Amino acid sequence: MRHFGHLAGDLRSELFHREPQEFTADSAARTLAVALGATLYSPATRPRLADDIVKQASRGVVSMVLCLEDSIDDRDVVAGEANLVQQFAELAARPGGAAALPLLFIRVRTPGQITDLVNRLGDTVALLSGFVLPKFTEETGVPFLEALTQAENACGRRLFAMPVLESPQLLHLESRSETLYGISRTVDKYRDRVLALRLGVTDFCSSYGLRRAPEMTAYDVQIVASVIADVVNVFGRADGSGFTVTGPVWEYFRHHERMFKPQLRLSPFRPEAEDLRDRLIARDMDGLLREIELDRANGLQGKTCIHPTHVPVVHALNVVTHEEYCDAADILHEDRSGGGVLRSSYTNKMNEVKPHRAWAERTLRRAEVFGVAREDIGFVELLAASLPQA
């Protein structure tokens, strides 16, 4: 699989200076953590789940979470488990096998579900990349990760964990530091199995009876922003001790999203295209676009998504711009022990070799999986190309 792999090869050539590279479920964890991109959540109870997964893969989704937790009623858990087993069997019987599917994860409620589901999936566990672990703390997390280890040993397959940081203990000021350090001790012990840490901002807001409006980002809700900052402080360090931390879910979507697709497809290469992005932002996408940009500015990668229309937006904004690529490549090419300052090839900024090195390395990792846009290609063109045909 690869990002923008659903586009025709000639179209990718028009859009990309360097095309996204292929990866598989067996690729290095470091690659997969960045490649997650927009991770689309779906309730595990959907009766045509296998069809949904194949359909979303054909539209550019590369990671999905099949949820047995908050997205379904407590009374539906048993039915959801049975449905997952059935739907995985249907997926395994389709042509192409795992190579034609996104990275698939199951969000469980209890540690016992991990070992039970792996046993019930049988050979179809080959389609599974891992589990999402809810309300993760040191106390709750250890049993989850021990169960994951047991499941790996039983099936002989690498399975990743994606803990969700969403517990009240992490939000509350008096317990935050110890909770963070406890989580840190736990995930560090199981570092090889932890693919990424996910932020559960909806649960954070719930603890205080809050819900952000569609024109507001998570960073506008100060109590949430403070937690994000502390999570990145502990887990987002560039000294080799950090983890990939993914962006929070965007809760809003429009039933009339399809209305602007014809305009978006026809306009990018016309003179009026210069203000198209501004007009789209002003109408439907302001909050989501700003939050994605703030995610990256604050050290987060990828995003949790609950609606397919969010996926192409997240992916288009994760493509490395030609300017970013030139800056990163220049910084790493210089690579001199004495450091120094370089004028950017775009002659609009200062690139310091030592301070900007970690940023450059992260940017080139993103370039490997999301590609580098051509010099004259921006967000609008990438988004227009990615939208499903009407």
C-alpha cells in the first residue's frame, strides 16, 4: 500500500516531485507510525464491515480501527466480536488478501478480549496489525500489554499496541505528572510493541462537560491544550526516547460535503484558484484545517477520524511541500559537526544545521510515506485529486 496509491500513476506524476513510497503491514514500526495518517474509526458492529473496509481502501484510507469500545452500546459487544470474526473471514477470502487492505486495528475494552479475539480469528489474524487500548494508564495498561504479548506468542505474528491517553487521571492537575510518568514507564518497557500513542480529547472534554464548537480547535480549549502540551513534553522528544503521538479526533462533518467537489475539481488550475482555499476554509473546513496544522506545529502526527471525508484533507496536508523538502534536504546534506547557518534555497528563511536537524529528519520521514509535492502544487490540487468521484 501507499498514500495516494488510489490515484492513477500519471496523475501522481503531475502532483509529486517525489512520490510516496510503498509500505506493507510488515514494514518497520518507525515507517508505519508515520504512515498511519488519517486513521478512520468504524463501529465493529457494521453488518457490511468487510465491504466498507475494501471501499475505504480504494479511496485512500491506509489505517482503520474497528471499535468495540465507546462507539457501540454495551449490549452489542458480544455481537460486535462475532461480527469481527465473520468479517475478517470474508476479507481473507477476497482476492489480494492483506496487500489490498488498510492496516487494521481492533479497539478493545478489556485485556481478555485481545487473547480471545486472536484465538477466534485463527488464520485471519494475518490481516490484523494490532489493538487500540482505551483509557490507558500504568495500572490499566500493563494487563493490556501482557495480553498482547500472550496473543503474539499464540499466533506467531507481530501485533502492535496503540494506547489511548484519555483518562481523567491524566487530565486532573493533581494526578497528571504521576500518571504521565507511569504511562512512560509502561510504554518504554514495551517500546517495540507500541506503534503510536493516541489522544482521547473527547473524553478530556467530557470530564468537564465541555464540547468544542466546529469553528474551534482542540488548542482553543485551554484545559485540553495544556494536556496535549504535557503529553508532547513527555512523549514527543526528539532524542530517541519519544513516540509518535497522533492528533485528536475531529467530531464534525457536513452532509453536504459533496456539494463543493465539482467546484474544487474544476477550479485549481484556473486563475481564481488562488483564493479557492480561502473560500473553502471560510465555508466548511476552517476548524479542521487549522487543527491539522496546529497538530503538526505542536509535534503530533496523523489524526483520528470518524468520517471518511476527513481522510483526504488530513493526507493532503501531510504531503511535504517542495519548500519544506528543500530546506530539510539542505540541512541534512550539510551535516557538519560545527553547525552553522544556511540561507534557504527559497531565500526566505534561515536554516540552522544543529537546531533544525531533528525537524529535517522528521520531515524527510514524512516525505517517504506522503511524498513531496511539485513546486507549483499545493493543498487544493492534492485535495481535489484525492476526492472520490461523484
